[in-house]
Amino acid sequence: MTFFHFGNCVALSYVPYVIVYKCSGLAEYSAFWKCVQAGGAYLFTQLCKMLLLATFFPESAAAAGGLDVTGEFLKCTVDLADLLGLHIVMSKFAGKGQLKFMIAGMGWATAELVMTRVVPLWVGARGVEFDWKYIQMSLDSNVSLIHHISTAMLVWLYGRSDLQKSLVPVVLLLLGLACYRPLIVEILIHAVGLGSWMLLMAKAAFTSCVAMVALQMYLGIPSQLVNSHY
Amino acid sequence: MWFSEAGEIVEMFRSSFPLSFLFFVPIIILISPVSPVYAAQEFNVYRMQQFDLQGSSYGCKNSLVNMEARPIDAKMLTRRCVVARLRDVTMPKFRDLLTQNAGALLVILPENLSDLSSEEREHLQSLERDLMAEETTLPVYFAPETPELQEIYEDLVHGASGDTAATAWEALLSSATANGFQMVVSGAQSKALPEFQITNIQGRLSGHGIEEQLPTIVITAHYDATGVAPGLAFGADSNGSGVVALLELARLFSKLYTNSRTHAKYNLVFLLSGGGKFNYQGTKRWIEENMESTDSNLLSDVAYVLCLDSLGAGSSLHLHVSKPPREDSDGGILLKNLETAAKSQNPPVEFSLQHKKINLADEMLAWEHERFSIKRLLAFTVSHLSSPKSLDRTTILDTRDRVKPEWLSTNIRVVAEALARHIYNLTSQGDFTLFTDAVATQEEAETAWLEFLTAQPRATQLLPPESLFLSMLETTLSRYLKDVRRHTFKADKRDPEFVFYTGAVYPMNAFNVKPAVFDLFLAAGIAAYLAVLYLAATNFHLVYSGLRKVMASSSPKVKSN
């Protein structure tokens, strides 16, 4: 389409990040540099993951179009490295708990956005052909912002000693769900045959559920109840 | 100092956001790569003929298209690519497009050209004739209908209904929801081929005795085809059937001539001429070369020239002459032989003599034999067509299905019988069949040849000397005949009689596009979405306190822990 269309897509994908950054208090702590560091950690983690995948997971000769569940499962297992990376990032930063996972989640999500969305938008949304998929891609990046922040929150929760012991399995379950999300999405596409818009809605609903539960557990931590600034 | 200036510039951009915006956006637009081609639809389109003949130009001059598509009955057609079904394209409509300054025309042909009704055939043929009558700057393309193309067309017709909406708001809405298409044919503009060579292929069978003293019979057929689009000109009947007949005659007589008892006292010369659809350019040059050159005695003692044109799509036969032959001349004898041979077929083939004087005022000669008749050589054309004005010889409808192998085979047999009766002097021998058993005509072989000839478009400009098709013809002729030679020629540099142009088949891309209004709507929607998001983010503490209330009420134990 036109340059205007590209502008639309960019606004749709980036402005929510700016809004979250400004409104979550990160701006007041001038955490910009730390976010960039978290983004660097994201890059490093992806590099390690790629090395791992290239070394230990040879290209499976699955039929094109078919669903290779085991292969996908193994690939998602490698994504556990993301959680590790998030954990390391958070353990390196000093600061309040809330700030820690916000910085890690923001940096992580922004780095992913820059790495995976800019080029497709630049090349695709400016082509002559109009396609809804670039708008969907932009909306999807909004969903993944929530996803990354809630994942970071869960990782942080898991590392807390004052988390109720009964909640640990819930946290682990949610972490697992977050980690294997691509696999679940793949299965959904093949099994239910969701259209691209429905798939996006399903992703948004799924992610917001995980986020709500994580938020509730976060609020359940005693220290948060005492020194919340709201 | 250099650095401090740079620093000032940076400072300038930092202080003023609108300025930097105005500065950078054009740069980004400028450096952005040319829009990459990611088309949802790509299909082949066949461009209309373009050629210059005898000083005047015909066909469409342009080839490039990059325009929005519109159906033919839309109101605004200026600088648009008009997409229309064949039945909607008429000559008045076409003139209307020209006056409205339309950008291009894409005609969707029915998927199967062979099951058109006779009215539709007539419509297409007269359209072809009228389109080719003059030169136009409008790029005209033809494409056979495919499901994708049909979808595009229906989308277009549906989208154009917005022009007739009742209110301005409805029109705005329908234009925002409509699916537009940008049709793109890119690549190089069609350009002239001044070096293009037309090829004739000739071969001969020498008669029994001293070759120089024997009379010669020339059998010729032009091998090219034409139609409104060169890429669609398969020319099964005209003149694929003539070529098949010539090859079959070459095969039969080569068999007869190798046996000393059936070695006749006539030289046979076979000629496959090129450029036949362009006023028989190949024949013309061939005659000139052979008449002028002193060492060639090919045309010194010619009994007659027999041209084969369109023999497969009708069961009757007509002998076209420029001057009725005297009864005792070679021509008269052949005429009589043809009559007897036609009668002796089962069922008898209808045969007649058609006399038409050469009209030198005409731009185009009617038949190939007129090229020879002008040079005072006795010549005639055998064809199933009764009139040279028939449009069947210059149409893209002339496909393989039009030719019936039985008819073709019978017609070939008639011609072969008549020729044999003449050269073996069997005119007064009464009723008998000569070509049976070992020297029978082979219908399967003829059909196979016809399949080969119609497997690719045979417009003259698509058959350069190095083409596989011509080498195939040459090899086949040299299997039967002696002294098979190619004869190629170019148009004169200063005053070319014919000029051909590149570009017969192009890939066309149809890009799905939305109108500019749609982008505005989208921008408004995105702005609203972001505003909602902003409100939600600034009021996130409400969610906090809400959740906290829920937790406090459901599990009061948490606090006590």
C-alpha cells in the first residue's frame, strides 16, 4: 500500500509500548538504559538458543503443511532458555520487585519487536498489495508485550521466597503455558482451523487470562500489600 | 568548526519535533526501496499484434500498464485499466475508451475458444478485424479466463457499484470497503526488431532424365499463423493444415521417386514460406531471388505452382485462380484431374473453380498464388475456403479443434491423386485410386503433425530462424527431399517492408489495493484504539484496587499470614 499505511502499522505496534513505558512508572525511574540492557540480554539469549537448535535439533523432514508436534515441542523446550535469560536479567538489576520485572519484560518485548517486526512491516506494508496481515502483526505485537511482561512477572514470582507454597505449582503451570504458547497456537491452527482474526483474538484472550492470574498472585505477596504505592 | 556546526544541526532537530519530522519523513520515503512485487495474482496476458507493413503501422504501440482496474461500464475510465469480458467489447465501446483516454484494455476471453456460439465467433472475428485495421496507442491485452481472473472481474464489477450510491456517505463507505486492483505489466517497452529474419525452407525431388530439361512443379504452403494476439495465433487450419498437406505430399512423392518405375518426368520443388500472413513476404522474396539469380534454374521452366492454404476445416475443395487456365495447358489438365479425383472419393468431395482477378490496388494480396501470377507464372491455390475474404484465416479461433483429421486427410488425398495423375499422364485412365497400400496417406501421422504445429503459437514474429519449430520442419523435409535449404532474409534497412516488435506474452500482476479513504478510516480506528489503551494504562490502579478487593473478600487469611 502506501507509506501512510506503513505509518499506521508502526503506530499501532509501537505506540502501546511507549504508553506502557510512560505510564508504568519506568519513565520516572529513568530505566531506559536498563531496558536497553535487557534487550541486549534478549539478543544474547536468542543467539544461544539458535546455537542450541542448530546443534542439537536437525531439520526434521516433516511433510510440508503437516504438523510436526514432537519437533515443535522440542523447539519450544529450547524456549525455556528465555525464562532463564529473564531470570538472570532480573537478578542483575537492583531495584524494587515491580520495577525489576517491568524493566525485564519491557526490554525483552521491545527487543523482540525491533528484531522481528520492523523488517516485515517495512518490506510488506509498503508493497502495492494490501493485506490485513500487517495490521494483525501489529496487534499481535501488542499481545506479546503483555505476554512478556507477565512472563517476567511469573519468573520473578517463582524466585520469591515469600510466595505461598500452594501457589508454586500454579506459577510453574503458567510458566509452562507461556513457554509452550507457540505450540498451543500451532495445534489450534491445525485442529480448529482458526482464521487469522480468530487466532489473534484467542491469543489475546489466552494471554490476558495468564496475565490476570499472574497479577493476582503478585498482589497476593505480602510485601506488595504493605508498600504498594497506590 | 566542522563539528560545532554539525552539533548545531543536531540541536536544531532536537529542539523542534515538527521540523525533524518534516525533514526525516521525505528522506525515509526517498530512500525506501521501490515497492517490491508481492502479487497475490499473476497470470499471462497476450498482447495485441504490433507490426509495420508496407509503410503503415498496425496494432497497439504500447505495452506497459500500471493502473487501477475498472470494469468497462464504469463512468471514469481516464488512465484506468479497463477489464472486460469479450462479449462486452464492441467497436463503438472501444472508440469510446480511446476518446475517454483509457490507460489499457484487458479482454477476458472465454476459457475454451472452441465452444463459442456462432454469434460469439462472428463477434470475435469482426472485432479482430476492426482492431487490426488501424494503429492505437492503447495497450490491449487478451487473457483466457481463469477462476482467479473471474474473481477479480466480479470484485471489480461489485466495487464499481459504489459510483451509483444514493448518498455521499454511502459512496464513501463503499469506496472504503471496496477491493480495488492495480494491474501491472512491467518490463521493457516493446521495441522494433529491425534485424528480424523471415525463413523459407525449400527442398526438391528431381525428375527422371536430365534435370535441367524437365518441367518443374512448385508446391508451396506458408507455415505461419496470425490473429489479434500473436501469442494466441495457433493457426490450425490456416495454415497448419497446408503444412501438413505439404509434408504428406513430400513423403508420398519421395517414396514414388525413389523407385525407378515410378520416377516421373517432372521436378518437384517444395517450399515452406514464411511471413505468409504479412502479404506473403517470404514467397515474394523467394521468387525474386530465384528469378534474378542466374545460376539457379529453379523457376526457368515451371509447369505450374500449387499453393496449399486451409485444407482442414471444411470438406469441400476450391481451386482459386487469377486467370482461368486453358483446357489444354498444364493448369487445365490439373483442374480436370482435381475434378475427377474429388469425384472418386468416398463420399465425393465437392469441388469448384473460383476465379478472382488480382486487384493491384489492394494493400494485401488475397492468395499466395497471386505472388506467382504477378510474375507471370501459372499458379493456383487449393483451399476449402470459397472466398479470400473469409475471416477464418486471421483469427485466434483457428485452434486445433477446428480441423477435422478426416477432412484434412481426404483433401490431401484429392490433391495427391490429382498431382499424380498429371505427372504420370494418367488423365484419360478413368476412375482409380493410386495412393493405397504402401503409399497410402496416413491419417495418424497427419494428426500428429497437426498436434505438433498447434502446440505453440506460430505468429511470424515468434519464429526466428533459430527456433526449434523451423529446425524441426527442416529436418523432416530433409528426410524426404534432396537439397533442403533455408533461405532467410531481412527487411530493407532504409525502407522496410515489414517491421515486427517484441512482446507477445507478458506476465500481468493484479495487486489487491485499497483506496486512500480506507487508510484514513484505518488511521482513525487506530487512533481510537490507542486512546482507549492510554486511558486503560493511566487508570491501571483501578484494576489493582479492584483485584485487591476481590482478594481481600475471598481470602482474608492472606493478610493474617
